[in-house]
Amino acid sequence: MAVLQFREAIREAIDEEMDRDESVFIMGEEVAEYNGAYKVTEGLLDKYGFKRVIDTPISELGFAGIGVGAAMNGLRPIVEFMTFNFAVLAADQIINHASKARYMLGGQLDVPIVFRGPNASAGQLGATHSVAYDSMYAQFPGMSVIYPSEPDDAKGLLKSAIRNNDTVLFMESEQMYGLKGEVSEEEDYIIPIGKAKIKREGDDVTIVASGKMYHIAKQAAEQLAKDGVEAEIIDPRTIKPFDIETVIKSVKKTNRCIVVDESHPFGGMAAEVGFLIQRDAFDYLDAPVRRVTLPDVSAPFSKPLFDLWMPNAKDIIQAVNAVTYRS
Amino acid sequence: MAKKQKEAFFTPIGIDTGQNGEIEKSVKLPEATKKTHKQLGLSDDDVVNMFEQMYLQRRFEERAMQMYQKGKFGGFLHLYIGQEAVSTGTVFAINDDDDIITAYRDHGWGLVRGVTAKEGMAELYGKATGCSKGKGGSMHFAKVENHFWGGYGIVGGHIPIGGGLAFANKYQQNNRIATCFLGDGAVDQGALHETLNMSQLWSLPCIYVVENNGYSMGTSTRRHTVGEIHERSKGYGMKSALFNGMDVFTVYENMKKIAEEVRKDSMPWFVEIRTYRYRGHSMSDPQKYRTKEELEEYQKTDPIQRLKTYLIDKKVTDKKNLEEIENRVEEQVLEAIDFAEESPFPEDEALFEDMYADEPFFHDKK
């Protein structure tokens, strides 16, 4: 095991895949000469040159579409967005074209493309830089949505994403790029898309949390353990396809579940997982499933309001207390 | 006493403005080429074949319209009638492995790039034997093996994809160029401008062609966009051209010259081809935005009639042979209708097919 920062794990995945396949290239704002807005692509220009590491203008719709066309015509683009908040401008290409072209042309072409970049809030950046888009994109068929929480998951899943022959959205976090973690040194380390991982075992309550939310769930679980409550944490890692079987199995053991979701509450991952649990494990539940999400309000700037807005470990503990009838 | 204020108008209004009794045309056609087919390097067989291709597109759509009106199939039906010289002249001018992508008015493009009349008609009927297995319908004809990447339904959405096809050609150094066709309505989309900028910046071997047929749905060109369309690319330092799209030789001559240049220097072009659509935007269009006189004026310049007259005047072929071709095409289209009607609809299982190249996944599929 090597200890790597999240950004280094992502870079290794990109580097290894570019090395093994000439058709893989990366484009996006500041990815080449600037070495990446968050230094994810640092050194790649020196190694692969201007043909395969391409700085784009600030034209998300345009370069996303050029990526889609290139993917149809034999290449494997990695399109970096400086944040998925900016990718809203490219949503037509992601939703209407990348994910649909194959089906509507009766399978005549493939769109092997990875759209990646940071997702959700990165602190006090105001309303337009703070939205989590994983649940929204998971709504649409035709593409996978990955939101890993730790460097090891990030490396193995990004390599899978680049090799996948369909559209994949790979989401990161500005606040996690510096996060260190052990990463497998296995040669050609691949994690299959769509498999959840039980990251902490426990018998009292199941907590489902991905991406940045995994880390607050972990804090909450440590706190709860001091009170004798053992939480089982499941990191789905992939939002679509969603590994509901692993969650159901855990709920049948713990009989209680909290879903933590960085999205707004309406129709998000938390709502979907909650629905599936009530349908498939109804008789096993000792309490209604609870969720911890953002409120249905845009991100505020002011620090106290922001702290109120963002889910934290305390919110999770409160939810656990409610489902264990300890509050 | 308060002065009466002038009413605030935004869009230039009305189909009658500035008429002075003359017919107000939505597009003014530039002069057609004076060159003969021989001077353009086309053989007698080539031009007879051009006629057959154009006639097929025309009759296919006229018959499709009848079938639509009979209620044989649903969905949208955007007809290309009047614009056949653009698709045909282009396909004869570029290489067979050069890439073509277009918007939703795509039947003519499909037919001239290898979608058979049977596959096309079956697609309109939503049958499993259609070119896109009945999954796409009228707006999504495609023949990817022949480098026709399809018709796309979001106005302007396919423009960057055209740039991406060219990007991949340059990346792979395969000597292919891409051609991306859009309507005059798409000129107003931001996607065009982002793509033009990147294409010039990155020297993408792509020809962006506006088929200016006079109307963005029901809004005439002068009411939806400012200035001259072909001049739009000047701001990007991109080469541009304007020519007549009602004459197949003019389209052929210009597209051939431009394609050769793009293949040589890998610099993009922005082209406005002026043409005219005879039918409404789609089948539900009452066409209140134009006069009958205007339509008749353009029908006098019909590209198929024009070529037919040329073939006879220049004695390239005779009336009898042309009649035989017309009968053959008519037969082909009628057979296509029979084929479409007799073909099976897709099986229920097909609903879940073609979504994924890799292992398919469907959330909550029981």
C-alpha cells in the first residue's frame, strides 16, 4: 500500500490509462500549462504533450460536445470540468447527447467518455458553486455516476471509468484533493463500477454515505461508538448503478438506516434508497428510514448560515438517536 | 399634454413589411455556377446518378408525407423537399469516408449516404428493420458504417459533436474531414460560437454548413438573426463562403474545392448555402408566415427540375431514360412502403437493448 493524496490517486489512474491506450486524452480548462486548477493533471503535459493534454477555452458546452464527437469517432476522452457546477452549461451534451446517442441510433455507435471534476460544495462559495449533481445525473439512463470518498476507490474506479465503453460521470471534491489514504499498489488496480463497500461494520444502525459525506458519517460513527452504538457504514461509491443489495443486506441485520446525501432532499439518492428499503426490507425495519441532506435552499455565503446549511456529524448523530429511540 | 409614446417593438414584424408590391423573399439566391458537368469533372453517369439520388429523396418524402397523413405512423416529420441539391452535391464532392452529421431534417442525408429506402421508411414506421431499429424515428436516421453519424434533434446540439468528429480525425491523422450541417435557426445558438472558436483555435478539419432555407421554424431569417450569416465566422478569423443551394453543380463545385483545401491545411470553413424548403417546418405547420407567391417563386428554381432540364438540353441523356429512372425510383419507394408495413415492430425485449455498449444496467428493473 502506498499513501497518496486523492489528487495523486486520480492522476495515477489517468496516467496509467493514457500510457496503456493512445486513444485516451484529457481536455479541460487549465489542465495543461497551468497543471490543473487543483493540480490533478500536474506533469501530464510534460509526459504526453499538447496532443493529448489539451487546454480548452471556458466553453463547457462546446468542449463537452467536442468530447462526445471524438468519443463516437474512435477516441476515449477524459473531459475535466473545473467543477460540476460549471458543467450545467454542458448539460445538453451530457444528458441529450452522450447518454442518448447510442440508443436513439439503434446501437450504431458508442460514446466511451469520462466527464470528471469536483462536485458539490467546497466551503463558502455561494449558491452557484455549491451544488451536488450526482443525484440529478443518476436520474438519467445511459451513464454511470461515480462519487468516491477515498483515494483507493478513486484510483480503481477511475481506471474502470476510462475503460468503460459508455458515458461515465466521475465526481470528486475540492475539499478532498489533499486527503491522504492508502492506495493499492497492485499492478493495474481496477475496482468494478457499481459495487458498494462496507467501510465500517456494526450491528446497530446502517449509515449510507458517499463522497464527502462518507467522512462526516465516519466522524459520527466514532462519536456514536463512545455511547455504545455501533454503526455500519456503507459507501456506495457508485451512485448509478446503485448497489442496493449490499444496503438491504445490512439493513436486515441492523434494522435501522440513515442515508446521508449531499444533494437537496427532493428526489435525491436518499429518497430513492429510502424507498427501496421500505419496499424490500419493510418487515425488518424497527424505525422509519431517516435521511440527512441539504435543506431545500440554495447555499448561503455567511459562515454561520453555511454551517447550518451543510450536513455535519451532529445531524447524523441526531438521526441515529431518533431511529434508535435514544433521543 | 403627455406626448403619445411609440409602442415598443422587439422583433422586426410582419411578412408584409417593405413589400412595395414585390415578393419579399426570405433568402436571396446567389448566382449558380455557369460550368458544365464536364468542366466540373463529372461524367455523364455521375450526373444521371445525381438526378436519381435527388429524385429518390423527393419521392421518398412525398410518399412518406402521404403515409403520415393517412395515419400510418406518428411522431414528427420534417421534410427536406426543396433542399436535395445540398445533400447530393455535397456527398458527390467529398470522399465516401468523410464524416457527415446533421440536424433533424435528415431523410435526404440518410438516403444519399446509404440508408436504403426500405430502411428509411421502416424507421419512419418505427419498425425493427429501420436504419436505427425503430428507436430513433424521423429525426434520427443514421448509417454510421458509411460515416453518416445521424440526425440530431436539439437545435445546435450536434454542432460541437461535428467538431469532435473532426478532432478525432485530426488526432488519428486518418485524412478524413468532417462536415456538419445545420439550419439557419441553429446559427443563433451559443453552441455554434463555442465550436467555431475552438475549431479555428485548434485547426479542426471541419466544414460547418448552414443550410439557410429561409425559416427558423416559422420565423424568417431576417426576423431571427442580424447581418449576413456567412459573415458570422469573420469574428473567428475563419474562412467562409456563400453559394446557391438550389443548383447541385454549384454545391458540388464549391464543396469539392473547400473539402480539398480542408484536407490539405486542416483549417475549418463556415459556409452558408442558400436553399428553400417547400413544405412546412413539420407536418403541423399552417405556414402563415410566408406568402403563396414566395413559395411559387422558389419552386420555379426547383433543383430537380433544373437538373432534368440540363440533362435533356445538353443531351446527357434522353427523356425516355429519365422516365425509366423515375419509374424505377417510384417502384423503389412503393416497395419501401410495403416493406415498412410488412416489417415487424421491435420485440418487447428491444426496449432495453442498445442502451449500453458494456454490461447493461437498469435501475430497479424487475
